[in-house]
Amino acid sequence: MVTPYPIRPITEEELPALHAVLEHAFHSGPLPDQALARVTARIEFDRTVAAFDGGTMAGTAGAFSFRMRIPGALAAVAGVSLVGVLPSHRRRGVLSSLMRHQLDDVHERGEAVAALFASEAGIYGRYGYGRASWPAGHSLRGGEGALVRGAPTDDGLRVRIAEPDSARAELAKVYDAVLAERPGFIARNGAWWDRALADEPEDRAGASPLRCVLAGDPAGPRGYALFSGHERWDEDAFLPDASIEVREVITADPAATAAIWGDLLSRDLTTEFHAGLRPVDDPLLHLLADPRRVRARITDGLWVRLVDVGSALAQRRYACPVDVVIEVADGTCGWNQGRWRLTAAGPGTPVAGAGGPEKGVSGTCSRTRDPADIALPAHALGAAYLGGTRLGPMAGAGLITELRPGALAALSAALSWDPAPWCPMIF
């Protein structure tokens, strides 16, 4: 695509200019030295590009080389981030040029899928990204967090306080156990654990340092929570008014889930609890004695883009057998345009990169000239890819056309997955 704003990878010396673009775009300030060092450790400079207007960096876009859990496999996924355009250069095609350049690069690298968190929900659909996960923010008031009678217990399970960074190996063991099952999880290396445990004093806004509790037994850790507290008092009445902000709760089994939430929600002197970016199928909603007390707000989380339709559909597994011809409309990645036959007929062979035995039905996807059973745009297929967005509502909105009766329900059932997709950290 011809653009008046040439695009190229940045150098490490150009990092300040990249951050200046993002500061203007997101109304933020300069990063502290430690935070800047962590960002630098994560950046892949050959995948971090900028558009230039003469000597001015006008827009930026980056990608991380992730291994992400998809239904039935651990796959290479481009994690898109660092996207911003100077306010002075909006509405000039800078973002479109960057997105197309990036998708071409992802395709050339052989990654079949890209994913991102959107700063604005109206931006990325036009580049073929669809809303693939639906996290929720949960708020509870003090006294509303009692667990249901008969909540799972384990006499060998203990909850203890730990220093987050010192407990990193134990946290990683729990996280990796959930990574093996939950679509949307990304494999974390040291740099991404640094991001997950980041706790700059200047970013606390008066809250405590990051806290950690671990649930485990003699065999090892089974769950953890990362959270901070904010001390407040009604000075006139001398009444406590503290709050707890939960950054992350990851648990590997029901008893650990009940133990961690039971510890957090029973904390003394606390009048408000908030846990953001929770999975839409959070077990907490079934553990509470009065789930109506949860003030929940569901929003969009991961947006997914199938960069190579055939490879993307072949590398995941399916909830049930299916044989359907899909006609894909894709104006950005023209190589996806056309008809594809997806067939999943039985357990088959292990999915490449899965890392072990996997549930579900393996499938194949290839070009075909057979008549289409379903017609849909690329963003609808991306939305359904992780198994958390059903096709029926999109068809009801006019985004998908069923050309053979029964094909829509069959494909939607095959694409569905349990558990629901969830990424617990914005990248």
C-alpha cells in the first residue's frame, strides 16, 4: 500500500520518540526509569514499527511473539500493542497503513493469529479483528462476600501470605496449570512476569504495596491472589472504610478457588472489594452465598484476527465433529478471501505445538470450490475463534449469512469451548 508516511522498525535510540507518541495518544506521562526498563526488555524491535512524517514519528505499532492457549493447542500468536497516532496526524490513514503493514508482517512470519486489547471498541473491526473474550469487573461491598454453604474444602490446603516476587516460581506453577486449559492465556517468560508483578510506588495512588496470598498443600501451590489495599477511615466516626483491589486471582482447582476468595472477601476493616478483568465464567459467581450482590460489568477483552484462515482453523480443536464450507470476506488480508472447507471428524492426530494430550476433535481446513454453507466477514470468524463468542447472535445482527439450513448451529457448536477464553493481563 502506497502511503505518504513511510513505515519501518524503530531502533532502541528511538524509544523516547515512540513513548512520546503514546503519551500524546493516551494522555499519559513519562514512564519511570524502572518501568521503562521493563518495557524495553519486552519490546521486539524488529516487530515495533513507526510511520514517519519527514523526521517526525507520527504513529506506532508493535507486536509480541506470544505462545497463546487456543482451544486444544498452544499456538504462536502475534500480540499487538504499542499502537498510537499523534493527535496532529489523525484521520490521515496513518493507523490503517500501520495495521496493514503489521498484518503483512505477521503473515510473512507464519503466525496464523493476531490478538490485541482495544483502546476503543470501534477501531479494530475494520481491520478484521473480532471480540473474542468477554471479561467482567466485579465489585462487592463489605459483608457481601460470604461463600455458599458447602463450598469446596480440602483439609490439607493452607493459605499463607507471601512476597510476590519471592513467590514467582510458585505463582508460575499455578499459572502454567491454568494455561494448559484456558484459551486466551499467554505463556509468561521472565519479562512478562516482571510486568505481572510490577509495583512502582508512584503508580500506587495511595494504595499498599502489591500483596500476595498462596493456597497450597505439601505437594505444592494450587492458587494465588495478587492484590493491594487502600486504607481509609471515617475520621469523625472512627469507622474503617478500606478497599481491596484484586489484580489477579489464578486457581487450579475448586478448593483452592474457595480458599483464595474466602480469604480475600473476609478481610476485616474492608468496605469495598473490586476485581477487574475476571473471566465471564468466573467460579466466584457460583461460590457466593448471594451472587446478586456482585456488581458486574461485562466488556470486551481479547480481539482476535485470523491472519491465515486455513492454518488458524487447522491448528485448534473443536467441541464436536463438523463439516462445513465457509465463505470468508476479507478486504484487508486478501489471501483469506474465498471458500474454505472445515472438517473435524474425530480425535485424529495431536495438534502441533499442543505440548501434550488434548481434548476435542482435530480438524483440517483447506481451499474448496464447493458451494458455501455459511458466508461471514473475517472479524466474525476471529470473534468466534477462541470459543467464547457464538455465531447465532452475529447472524441475528446480519453479520453472518446461513446458506445451508443447520450449518450455522453446527459450526457454532463446534467452535464453542469450555472454559471460556480469558486473558488476565492487558499486554
